Amino acid sequence: MTSPAGTGAPAPADAHPKTDYRPAPWVRTRLRSAPLAALLMAALAFGTVFLAVAFPRVLDRGNDDALRELLRSRGPGWTSMVATSNHRFGTADLDQVAVKLAARTGKTFHYESSGLVYGVRSNTTRPLVNPGLAKIDEAATKLNLLYLNGLTEHATLASGRWPGGGTETGPVPIALSTNAAATIGAKLGDILETGGPEEPQAEVVGLYTPNDLHDPYWTDLSCAEAACLSTKGGWQTAGVVGGDALSRIEVWGYGAVDFWRMPVDTAALRADLLPETNAEVASFLAGPTGVGLAVYTGRQDLAINSTLPQLFKQATAQQAAAAPVAAIGPAGLAGVAAVVLCLAAALTADRRAAELRLLQARGGSRGGVLLRLLGEGAVVLLPAAAVATALALVLFPTPRWTGAVLAGLATTLLALLSFPVRASVLWSAPRALGGRRRLVAESAVLAVTVAAVLAVRRHGVAPPGEGLDPLLVAAPLLLALTGGLLLARLQPLLVGALARLAGRRPGLVGFLGLARAARGTGGRTGPPMLPLLALLLAVTTAGFGATVLDTIDSGRLRSARIATGGDASLAVPIGVNLSPGFLAAAAALPGVRTAVPAYTESEGFLLGTGDGSTRTTVVVVEPEAYAELSRTVGRGEFDPAVLAGGTGGADSPVPALFSTELAKKGMDGNHRLRLPNGGELVTTAAGTVDGTPALPGLGRRFVVLPAGPAVARVPELGHLNVWLATGDVDERQLKGLVRTLAASIKEGAAAAADWSQAVAPASLPTSGSAKPSVPASSAPAPASTSASSASAPAPASADPDAVPNGYLVKTSATVAAELAADPLQRSASRLFWVAVIGAAAFALLAVLLTLLRAAPERVALLARLRTMGLRPRQGLALIVAETLPQTLVAAFGGGLVALAAVALLGSAFDLSVLIGADVPVGLRLTVMPVLVQTLGLAALVSVGVLAEAFVSGRRQITTELRAGDQR
């Protein structure tokens, strides 16, 4: 039955029922379908973002700590702003000026709230002529007068009274510290005279004791807390006067100066604001701020001085030197982390490739799908990144946060966009990368690398006066990238050659695994590039950075040895000689390899030089032992045979080694060497050396003489006063011997000392120990001639770190530890090793992700081969043969790239600031640091590969066989 045209039969009431159908939310559905993958991506994002945020803050904290430690170690005298003005008013005006000065600070620094010290001091000191006062070499004790505000808060009155209430006539009432009074021999009530009756006098009315000698209050106060040695000889101290005797200070010192010392709060200074702080301090010293303060305080002659600009310059140089070392590790870690994020995105894209193609086939738009993928990633990654950023900001507090947050945002964007970008590539029509296009890309990378290397070699890693150039720091990474591209082309050839060799041997497991490694899996035409690049970056960064740190350590040890004169050294006071008993006991100390006693005299003169006579230092040694010492230290090396001879008569010349500086004076022929006591001998040039372990520093003029003929002509040259040694010498045991030596000299029994008790019997070396090199004619001077110059020693059981005054004991280990105490060096080293560990972990993760990416295809292959009789152990061997060669080739390729980076970039590194001494520019090309890092990372990744192969080899394939092969 039909209906009329233009009409239609009415539809039943329930033909189109109304429904409330709603499609499932995309993000929720996707996350529920693969919760483990989402969790792993969140964990990966958390780790990378946390490191990206933490590293800049750790670097910033290290710079701040280094700056503050540098300033703290110098003391408040170096870190204060000192204002001075001619004295003209009383104490009330001093107080008012102090308040005005303390209230005016800069935006980036301020003063310590309780550190202000001010007062009045005399311009000069006056010598005291009292006969009972102590003298040093007939030099009179000197006294200046000082008024200090707040003295009673930092000192305690020991006896007498505080000065004050005096008159304008008569002696000036002063107070002395108890230490100063005991040192110079002054007592309470003494009248200190400075000359005739018309000259001013001072009366000691009180004695005080500082509450804390380490209190910054006592810094640079003209020896007010204790007597000290004057630069012109004799003792010097300050007498403190009351506030009513300021005019007497002017009379005493031919004028007086008002001073205000304002210590800067170094704990609040920031390294990143150092240029601004330096500019503000300069404005105080010689700028508008200083001029304004002179007007504000009413002191037109007000002058402000400080050594802070010098310290800021030193800190800036240290930061510039440490920045490349600190940036190498994090830069490598950033490169490896970026590769891992891209690998994770590729793995996710491969896993969901069928889903994306199905969406494309059903009409899904590219923009809509990519937005949904972006939203899916944002739900997973953004919370993890936010938590990681907050945690890094809390764990590593520092005022600067912009750079750290920007680094975290960049890492978050990379993690968020990597999968959508990879999905868009899958969405696009497949297009093979042509050989020409690949060649152009590789040529561009090579060009950038060459430009970076040339820039580094020309300008250095951190050019003076410029900031750290990221391109220059990235030069090792660019070399690694170039090496990775080259290795990607060579690896199939290398592995293919191994496969052909394996094919000639019985068994197909090795051949099949190597052939699959050479041609690639999963439809790829070769081995995957990203894991190769990740491992190459990690090994190159670790090897190059380890070489830098090894060069720093070796340079520091060499500098310490040069400063010490070996591994241990001893210099004795004038008039003290080293006895044979001491030399034997010192050479018998555990660890001593070579012991070299010597005589040095800085007041020798060479006659007949180009200048007539030239002052020089005389060094007398035994040639054989001294030559070995010079070779060990690496300074002044020579052939001991050149000092042979000189055994003729008194007028026959003694062969000598002349320093390079002395040789410039024209040292051809024979020359007379005159000593301070009038002794003379004739020398002839047997060679020239650039230095001697016996004298630190460069540019010294010295003469090295062989002990035998030199002592035969001038017996004075046998009075040994220096001991040098190489080996692992215990400093405390050496100091114990020195205390024994000083005690024996004081008692007048230097020759009869029982040195067998100076070294514990258990610590005496056995046969084969080093023997002292003592010239036969080196008898010590009589005890009576040396006791006057020897200080009273401590007993043998005294503090093991103390030696008597005038004795100087040094060891290279202690000097090297002092050079390495810079916080900036420690921070850069820690930052590098943490980055190396992180890069190794990411490199291992990259390799495991690659194995996981190829796991389905590998399981299918094993399933097929199992049906053909493949045993489980052979399956494990197949996986190892397929995966391990690529890992080893990448690891050792990275080691070669690291050595190439050292050879190409090493000449641009100046490590003098980091070492703490002047050293030659450049890195030392050594294989061991690179080899250790290469083997370590290769072993780590190989263990991961073997573990994954073991798991895959034992994986049950029953399900795979039953499901069939859908690939």
C-alpha cells in the first residue's frame, strides 16, 4: 500500500526513541587503557624537570657560597668600608657621623648591625725610651694612642681603672692590654717616656683583657689587643685613652684621624648581583655617593676606602674560570635527557600507530587529534612537572629563580610536545629521507661544530670580560653529535663486517644477531640513531669532564710540590743547623723515598757579571739525590754528571748550575762567588736550569753547587739548613722530629740527641728504605752558636700540629688541600659528577627504551625460531649478539670523541684560577680518565642489556604462537 504523492505515512510514536548518548571522554579513556605507560611518562617528566630546575639553583648556591667564603676568609679588615677624616670635633660628633654613615647603604649590600667600630687614632707612633722596656735588636718599642667607642663592651678591666678624667698637662692616662703590657715589660702605674722633658708622656692607669680575640671588633686597631712586631723593627702597641683626651692624641701623633669602620654583611651578598654591588661600592669610594656623604656629614674631607673591589674582581675571575667546568656536565645531561624524551615519544607513537591510522581512516582531523593528544599529555605531564619544580625550589633555596623556572618550562614543553610532533609525522604521508637531504643536514651540523671549535681555540671557553657563551660550552656536545652522525654511517659497516666473519663460523645464532643489528629492525634501514647518540653524549661528556678534573688535580699537586720543594720540606731559623742524627731520623720516616739536605744562602754575590756584581741565592746539594728530586718535582731537571769535577785546588773552578735569570747577565767563563762571611770560591757554568725545588717562585737568581767540592773550599757551606724529601711523608711525625731538634739545640746537645726515640720503633722502615744524602763535611755548627737563634721548643708530646717559632714545615698534601679548599671548585666538581651519574642513568634508559621498542618483533622472531628447534640459551645468545655490539661500539666511539675533544679544545682551558696557582694553559691529554669513564658506562649499559636479554630470552612464547603473527 502506498500513500498519495507528497505525503508520507505517519511514523510510529516509538520509531525514533530519544536517547542521552554521550561519548566517553578521550583523556579518561586513554589513561584507563594504559595506566602504566602514563605513570612512566609522568615519572620521566618528573625526573627531567626536577634536574632542569635543580641544576641552575645548585650552581647559583655554589657561586654564592664561594663568594661569601672568599670574603669571610679575608676577615673584616678586607670586607669593610672605612671612612676617615681629619680630627676636629669631640665624641658627640663622632657618634652623629657614625649614625649617618651606617644609615646609608646600597641596594645590594648592607652593613652588619653590630659591627660598626669608630674612634680616633694618632697619625704616627712614638718610640718609648724607658730603659726597662723590651727591645728587639736594639729597636725601641713604639706606642700610638687610640680612642675606641664601645671598648668597655668588648674588653674587661683586669686591673687599675679605665682612662679618663685627666688634665691637659702631665702624662696622658692610657690603658694597655695585658698581653701588650707583658710583652713590652710595662706595669700598672708606669710613666712611658718618649724623649726629653718637653716630649709627651703616657701613664698606664689600667690593664684590660679582650673578651674575644676573634671578635671582628679588634681587627686593624693598631695592635690594641696585643703587642705586634713593627715593620721597622721592635714591638708596637696602642694605648687607649678616654673621650676627654682626644686633643692629646693629636699632640702625640703629630695629628689625628677620625675613623669609622663599617663591615659589610658578606652573608647577604649574591654572586649574580656582583656587578651591581661593585658599582655601588665604587660609588661610595669615588663617586656621587661618597660626595653626598661628605656633604651630609659635614666632613668635606671625608674619604671612604675599601678593598672590596679587589675581592670582587678575584671572585669574578673565579666564577668565569669555574663556569665552563660547571657547565660541561649539565650540558651533557641536558642533551642525553632530550634524547630520552624523544625516544619515549617514539616508543609511544609506535605503540599507538595503529590507533592513529584508524582515526585518520575514519575521517579524524589532524588538528583535532593532535589537540586531544596534547590535552592527554598535559593531564599526565603538567602535574608531575609542577611538583618537580616546587620540590626543586624548596630543596635548593636561593634568591634567584627565573633561570631555574625557565629551564623547567623548556623541559616541560619538550616532554609535552615530543609525542604530538612524532604523531604528526606518522599522520603525514610517508616520505623517505633522501641521501641528499641527509647529507645537507649532516653538513650543517659539521659546519656548526667546526665554527664552535675554532671559536673556542681562538677566544677561549670564557673570554675575559665576556659572559659564558653557550655555543662555546656546547662545543664538546657538538663534537659528540658529529661523532654520532659519523658512527651512524660506520656502525652498519662495522657490524656487517662482524656478521660476515661470524657467517664463516659454524652456527647461525651469531650471524643472525649481527646481521639484524647491521640492517636494523622494525622496518628501519639501519641501527636506531637516538640511543647511539644518547650513549655517545654521555661517554663524551664524562670523559671530557673527567679529563678536566684530572688536569686540575694533577696541576694542583704539581703546584703544591713546587711550592713545597718536594713532598715535604723543612727550613730552620738563621743560625740553626740540621744535625746528622736528625737527617738520619728524617730519612727513616715511613714513606720517604728521597731525602735531600741542602744549604741555602740568599746573600751571595757573583763577581764579574755584566753588572759588575749580582746578588744571588746559593744552593748547595748532593747532585745525585738533588737530580732525582728535581725530576720528581718537575722543576730544574738536569743530568747530575754535569756537576762532577771541581776536585782540584782551591782556585780550581767548581761546576755550578745557573738560573735562567742569572744566565742573562752573561755567565760565560769563571766567576767568583762571595759569601756573607767573606768566603769565596770560583765557579764555572755547567748548565742552566729554569728553577730549583729549594726556592719557590719564578724569576729567581740562584746558583746550585755540588756539596763535595763546595764544602771543601768553604766549610760554611756544609751547615745544612734546609731538608727536602719526596714520598708520602706524615706531617705530624716530621713535626715531632722538628720539636726534638729544637729541644736538643736549646739544651746544647744537638750532636748527642737520641734520635732513635724520636721515631716510634713500630714506624721505622725495614731494609731498602731511603738513606739521607749528607755531605761528608756537613758537620753542624756548635750548639752555642745556634742556641741564641732557636726559639724555645715544645716537648715531644706537645700539639702534633705545632712547631717552634722560626721552623717552617710544609708538605705537598697540606698545600694541595689548601688549594682545593675553594668552595667554587668543590661545587663545580660535585655538579659535574652528579651530572655524569644522571647522564649515565639516562643513557641506560635510552638503550632499554630501544630494546623495549623492538621487543614485540624480537619475541615474534624467537617464537618462530623456537618452532624450528631453537633452544632457550640460543635465544638469549641471539638477543645479546643483536644488541650488545651496538652498545659497545657507541661507548668506545664516545671515548674516542672525548679524546678528540680534549685534543681540539684543551688548549683553550686556563685552569690557573681553579687550581689556585699559575699553571700552563691547556688540558693534559691522558687516556686513563677517558678510559675509566668509557669502561664504566659501557659496563653499566651492558649489564642493563644483558638483564633485558635474560628476561626476553625466558619470556613465555606460548601466547605468541597461539595468537599467530599479525606483523
